[in-house]
Amino acid sequence: MNHNFKTAFDGRRVLITGALGFIGSNLVRRLVELGARVLLVDSLIPEYGGNLFNIAGVEDRVQVNISDVRDAHSMRYLVQGQDYLFNLAGQTSHMDSMSDPDADLEINCRAQLSILEACRKYNPGIKVIFASTRQLYGKPDYLPVDEKHLLRPVDVNGINKMAGEQYHILYNNVYGIRSCALRLTNTYGPRMRVKDARQTFLGVWIRLILEGKSFEVWEGHQLRDFTFVDDAVEAFLLAAASDAANGEIFNLGGDGVISLTELAELVVETNGGGEYLTRSYPAERKRIDIGDYYADFARIRGALGWEPRTPLCEGLSRTLAFYREHLPKYL
Amino acid sequence: MNHNFKTAFDGRRVLITGALGFIGSNLVRRLVELGARVLLVDSLIPEYGGNLFNIAGVEDRVQVNISDVRDAHSMRYLVQGQDYLFNLAGQTSHMDSMSDPDADLEINCRAQLSILEACRKYNPGIKVIFASTRQLYGKPDYLPVDEKHLLRPVDVNGINKMAGEQYHILYNNVYGIRSCALRLTNTYGPRMRVKDARQTFLGVWIRLILEGKSFEVWEGHQLRDFTFVDDAVEAFLLAAASDAANGEIFNLGGDGVISLTELAELVVETNGGGEYLTRSYPAERKRIDIGDYYADFARIRGALGWEPRTPLCEGLSRTLAFYREHLPKYL
């Protein structure tokens, strides 16, 4: 597979939005290894996932452009001449989308539409890979959830991401701007936000346990699946490199299914100690609770040969090792 | 049923957005009969459906406020003190949504979100009925299409309307702002836009046949269903009057299914003469063609007792009679 990636990416021009964030920066590092000429776009808004430390060690081999995807003028310029666009910038916090729905709309809807318009007008040959989310499904009718499941988002973020995703598929189908979308489930690993729960609750757990504090498990019985970030990056590269992905939507999934309580136990065990408390949902979370969720990822396995390769215990071990070394850079 | 409507609407305060448009103005006229105190909001943008002639005869019994739903400040004021909001303002043209996606997003997404925020903050007791569309379904996987069908819009308009609809359901579920959505199919009748095809192709047919010109049928074999506007108005009133509608999405449907060629024949026959040409799709329409569509409306029949009552031949006859008398007001 690496051989194909070399052909697909060596010397090619790649634009990544949200590139200083969690998944974006891991993708940057991989693309640099593959010889790509990577242009990073990130707004570095403190509440979001961008962190310059995420590219420590490769900063001299990439180009960083601080700008916001809502800035249609800069995006119009930046998409030009690029072979690939990994479109990862987004507002990801469910609670923030409810307290400031307009900002969420601007980032997750309007900016997406204007980026696609820029591609249509100034670079129709570009290939676009969009980071979508399981949040679109809402509370599952059945498990595992496949791509035929109805979309019934339970927060403003899910609705806006749904529109953002659908614009990409539309521009593929109507204008031939090759685009596809990956519906990510819980992604975890080095470089995720650990300062708060805006990106993932697991980041907060990792930080607290490394600080020697107890962490909170809400409810605990819910089932979830987890993708290690290297596996998510692999999916983005496969989707970029293959025309079989054009116009398609694929779920990502995890190595097995686990309850939050079991996950907490595994974190404590992998860390060699630590403690957690179980509590019930706060009222404002309860209203948007989706119960159990895990994905059926047979579709991307069939089309692109992707599957999660990193066992959860190994991924957690590598994540804990990363933050044990670098935690202060993420506080 | 009328007795219940009297209880629900007599003396009540009702806000209607898009109230000078096709369905809005028919709803206004009915609500005036029922004794409601109706406040009409419309932007009268020439490309959209608003027409002051639509309220001829009732203009002294209503209050007209010319403003745009994108104007969050005026909407914040106007929602206050209202018992019902019939939220019908929208950009409806598929082609316009492709040539100016941003305007479509502003009207069909952002304005909807800001109206709901205004309700949440300033009038959480209001009941909201949103005009959604079959356009959300895209090309059907099966027929008739029920509400469990996947949403795969084929134009920017469909994606933005999808988000607009889902915000309403979300605000019902999360904040208790009682809201529901009706997914309209082809609605026709007096007061529809006939100047061009921005609202409905049938309007153009009616105008051309009354002008003694031939009209164009694209393809002709596609199956469609048609709701007469009085029946659509009945559905809006039922949804407003019943708490069984809260948080629900309902398809509307028609009295039977008909091909476009059969419809053209029926229009000619009902008019007592006229002619049409059959041609293939223009390229830019072909890309967003959805093939056959007709709705399963069992859900609203079960929940609210609604069904279409006006046979197509009668509806066409009343429509032709209306425009025979008033055509100049619609040119």
C-alpha cells in the first residue's frame, strides 16, 4: 500500500484545512514522509484543535498559512494549484454548537460551500476528502450503523455537518469535483485535544489520569467504537488515492466495541494505575444522548480495503506514552 | 374539523413568513375566515413568490410587514406574542440555488436557525409549522416514498432545506419549542407563481396555455403527485392545531399519480384546447433529475387525519378559472 501512496502523493501539492489540529497534523506528518508538498491552513482559534506543537519536527518541511475557512478570499487563493484537499477544519463541539449555533453554521455549512465554490471556479481538477462524523446519525435505530441508516442529528453541529458533507457529494455529482466523505467515529491518539472535552472525552480522561486525578465516566454502559488516529489517516489517504471513493460516503469504525466503563478500566490498566468516578448524565447532555453507537465499516473495507489495524490497548498505550512526554504542550 | 379550527385559531395571533407567496397567501385567507389575527411577513423579492395581489380582498383584515427572514433583528421582534408561526419563507428555485448557493444558504439555513433562536429566547411557547419539501429525498430508491426514505438531495436547495427542517425538529426535541415539518410535493392552485418556473413548472404551463401559446413538457414519462393548495393549507392548519404533530415530519401527497404527459393532456382538456411540445431535458437539468416521485402520506393520515380531497381535474379547473380572470396580476 505504501508503494501506491508514494505514487499518489510524492511531489504532489496537498492542502489541509484544520491542519494543525488532531487528525490534520497526523495526516501532515504522514504526507511529509510520503514526499508531498503540504500547505497547512488553520485558524488556531484557542477553543478548537489547532496547536503548533502538533507539527514539531516537520515544521521546516511544510508551509503553514494561518487563516480561517470562513475567509472565502484566502481560501479562493489557497485552493489553486493543489492536487488534493483534505478538508478537516470544523467546529466539533456539540455544546458550543448549541450555545453559538451561528458560528457552527458559518464554519460547518457556509465555509464548506464557499470552499467547494472556490474549487469549482478555480481548481475543478482537485480531489477533496471531507471529514464527516457519526454525529449525523443521531440515536441509532439499529447496530452496527451502516451508511443506509437515516440521518437524524441530535444537535446543531450534526445538522450543519450533514449539510457540509452533502455539499461535497453534490459537487462531485453535479460538477465533477471529485469528492468523498468519511464519517468518523471516536478518533483518538497523539495530538488530540486534552485540555477539555470539546473534541473528545477520552482526551480529558488521559490528561486527568496523567495528572494523577480521577476522571469522570458518564453513565458507563454505552457502547462505542474507537479509531486510532493512524488508522483514520490511512483511510484519508486511501480515499484520496482511489477514484473508487469519488462521490462516496464511508463510515470508519473501530477495533471492536467497548462500553465506556470497560474503556475506563482499560485506560487505568494501560496507565498502570489511576481512578475514575461514574456519574449520571448532566441534564443538558441527557437531551442529546444517542445511547449505544458503533459503526459497520464493511463499505470502506470493500471499496478501499481499509480496516482498523491498531488494537485499542496498543493505541491507548501509544497515546499515554505521547502525553506522558508532552502533556504541558497541550494544557 | 372546522369547529376545531375555530377553537384553535379564532382570535389567536398568527405569524406567517412568506405570507404573500403562493401557499402563504392561501393560508392567510383561510386564517382570516377562521378569525385569526394574522401578521404577514414577506420580502417581496421579485424573483420569489410574493405578490400583494394575493391578499386582495382581505388586505384590510390583516397586518402586512415587509421584511426579510434574513433580517434577524426584525424577526426577533415579530415572533414575540405570536401563538403560531407558519414558517413558509424560502428560496425555492433549484437553478437559483446552484447559481447563487450562498443566498440559498442564507435564507434556507441561517434565517431558519435565527428564527428558531428568536423563538427560544423571546417566545418559547409558540408553535411552529415549517414548509419542507420532497426535494430532500433526491432520486427515490423506492415508490411511494415514505418518511423513512434516506435523504440525498440533488441540489443546494435540497441540502439547505434539509438543514432548515432539521433545526425545527431539533428545537422541538431539545428546547421544547413545539415544531413540525411538512414535506410538500408539487403544490398547485390559485396564486402560484406563473411568471417563470422558479416555483413550479405547472404555473408556466397554465400561463402559456392561457396566452394561447404552446408549453413544453420535459421528457414526459416521469410520474409525479400534486397537492391542490387548499389541501396543503388544511395540512398546515391540522399540524398547527394538534400536539400530535410536535417534533414530527409528514409527507404530503396527491390525489393519485400521473405522468407529466398525462398531466399535459389533462391541462389541455380542462382548458378546452391548447397544445404542448415534448422535449428532452436540458443538460443542466438532467444532472439533477430525480426520475419518478410520489409520496406515501399514510403517516399524516394516521396522525392528523389529513388526506388530499381535491381531485386533480377539479383543482386544475379552479386554477385555470383563477388565472383566466387574474393573469395580468401575475405577469
